[in-house]
Amino acid sequence: TLSDRLADTFKNLRGKGRLSEADIDATAREIRIALLEADVALPVVKEFVGAVKERARSEEVSGALNPAQQIIKIVHEELVTILGGETRRLRYAKSGPTVIMLAGLQGAGKTTLAAKLALWLKDQDKTPMLVAADLQRPNAVQQLQVNGDRVGVPVFAPEPGNGTGNPVEVARASIEEAKRRLHDVVIIDTAGRLGVDQTLMQQAADIRDAVQPDEVLFVVDAMIGQDAVTTAQAFLDGVGYDGVVLTKLDGDARGGAALSIRSITGKPVMFASSGEKMTDFDLFHPDRMASRILDMGDMLTLIEQAEKAFDSEQALKAAEKLGTKGGFTLEDFLQQMMQIRKLGSMTKIMGMLPGMGQFRDQLENFDEREIDRIQAIIQSMTPAERENPKIIDGSRRARIAKGSGRQVSDVNQLVDRFFEARKMMESMARGGGMPGMPGMPG
Ligand code: GDP
Ligand code: MG
């Protein structure tokens, strides 16, 4: 996926102190491939990569961020920009019902979306009405009625007097009905074809002219990739629209379609639909989508976890203990190891986390099983030994080795490492701040 490729790209940057021209070029190349593979249209890719490159070159090398973080930040910000920046909200009519018309190919998800949108509006104290203006497919009207029932929103359907068989008449009649019944929003579901065709376009344009919608929304399946752009352009020329709704975002689509459509048509993506449930629907948030494309959401969670695990309070507590009786013990050492272990699964991205750059090398060489061994050895010690490791002489070492199923040399190594860690803790207590990870196995 796009996210995976970008992640690989960023990984290569992690060891670097600053971005060289060659780094920027190489990264730009990777981003370009990643975007093309995600079905983002070529002109959009070019524009995007150009913008990222220029910024990467011109920006000051940040003291707070390493090069990978810096590139991530730039890419994220450029993604937000290309996705439209701010969330575009619905415009309601100043008087009378707000008319929203849906257009798009068959199977795009219009009928499903109509009901989702109705529910979303209802939750905001609107009184929407759905209109079945798709008279093409045999079951289209019934499908909308079923969906309308699910969300508790009335459906205006053709019947004698409403313009049977003529979607334009049905749509026109629905507005009058909405006024009579004081519905404040009308959502018109229209027919789609499997491909772009002139009859379909003309029908949609006729409905548009008849009802003068406040918003025409182009509904598009995010999973169709490059075709989304062609279709979006065809509907823009044939019917015109104010905003875009991306559906089926629960599939593999990671936003390639969204990136292309917004920047090629200039129309904002307004809503995102992401599943079979009626509540799988929300305003489209460019920043969230950008995070999703970059997988930043996961990363932010990990940053939180990392911060918790590396809680400076913990370090402080350990340092404080040095001033009290007993000092830093093997028990504390074990606790520290367990904390590091919590970070085990995150080692991959450690270099990207703020402030974690200094632990990067240690964590990259970090072996989780090492902690298991350390734990086994410490647990084979008596409380007195853990409290005061100085008493661990030759015979005790032999006993501990036997008890933990390790070699005496392993025990020796651990004890040495402990004393080393203790020395670091002591200097830390004196000087303040965290130096490296004390006693980190490596
Ligand atoms: P329409 O022809 O444009 O009216 O499209 P429909 O609303 O009938 O949807 C076509 C198919 O896509 C149906 O099987 C829907 O259940 C499904 N569908 C619609 N929206 C979504 C979505 O957001 N996620 C998933 N997974 N399926 C969807
Ligand atoms: Mg439909």
C-alpha cells in the first residue's frame, strides 16, 4: 500500500543526520513510485513530489526533528493541502428546503449514501426526506425505501400523480412535497450506469435544472482507482457538482482516488463513507485522511505509548532511589528491562519518534529474548541478592546459573551490566536528564 511504501522510504532516512540533495532526490523518487502505485494520477504525483522536494530543500534543518520526521511532516502537510486543507461543510438553503442531489455511476454507493447522509442530518436535528429518482434499475426504488426505513427517514417515491417513470418529474414533485411537509433537507437519489454515457448525463442534468439543487454531490467508489478521475471529470463536464463523496473507504483504497480527484477537478471531497453500517459515514477530514495515508494514526498512538514507557517520572524515581538506602537494585534493573520490553514491538519506528533518536541504535539491535534471559536470571536470585548484588560471589553465581538454566558467564555478564547501569544512574542523578538507556542489552 501507499503507507507501506512511504514507511520503507522513511526508514532509509532514519540514520541520517541531515538531508542531502541525494537523499531528497531518492526520497522524492520513492514517494513518486508509491503514489503511482496507489493509483494517484500522474499530473497530481508530479505536482505533489515537486512541492515536497522544494520544501525539503528550502527548509531549515530542524533541531527538534530528525530527517525522517522532517520529511514526514512535510509530506503530511502537503497531503493535507492537496486533499483540500479545510473540511468543506454542507451549504444549507437560506429559505425553503436544502436540496442535495446525488450523481455517480451505478454501484458507486449513491443509494446507500443517501440513507447515511439522511441519518447524519437527522442526528443534527434536520428533517430530511429521501427521493427515489432512480427509475432505471428495477429494484432501485425499493432499495431506497428499505434504507430509508433503516434510518427512519421518509422516502418520496414515484406513484401515479408523482410522475411515474419520469425521474425529472418525480424530483420536481418531491420539492413541493417537502415544502408541504416541512422537510428542511431533500436528498435526491439518481440513476447511474455502469459506464459514463450520454443519456445518463442528460438525465442527471435535467433533474439538476428542474430542482436547482443547493449541492450536487458526485459519489464515487474509492476502490476504482484511476478510473475515479476519468469518471469525476466526465461528471464535472456533463452534470457539474459542488463536492465529492468517497465511498467504500473501508476497502483497500488508501486515498489515491481522493488525492487525484480533489486536485484534478478542484472540487472538495466533502464526505467519506466507509462501510455497510448506516453510521459509517462522516465529513471528510483532509488531515485525518493524510494521517491515514501516512499511517500517522498508528504512529501517534505509538508515540504516546513510548512516552508512557519512557516516563521520565520513572527514571526520576529510579534516580531518587540512589539517594535512599539500598540504592538502585537488581529489582529496579529488572523493572527497567520490562519497560524496555514494552517498547519491543515499536523498535521499527523508534527513530521517528521525537527524542528517541538517541536510543535508535540500541533498539535496532535489541533482542526481546535477551530480556527473557535477564528476567530468568534475576528471578533465580534471592531477595537479598537482588537488593545487594555485591554479595553475589562465585558459588552464588553457580547456583543462580543452574537455577535459571544459563551459563555462569551469562550471570557474570548480567551482574557486570547491572553495575554499569548503576554507574550511569548515579551520574544521571547527579547531572540530571537521561543519558542513554542504562544497561541496555546489546
Ligand atoms: P448505487 O448504485 O450508486 O446506488 O450504489 P449502492 O448504494 O446500491 O451500493 C452498491 C453496493 O456497494 C451495495 O452492495 C452496497 O452495499 C455497497 N456499498 C455502498 N457503500 C459502501 C461502503 O461504504 N462500503 C462498502 N463496503 N460497501 C458499500
Ligand atoms: Mg442506487
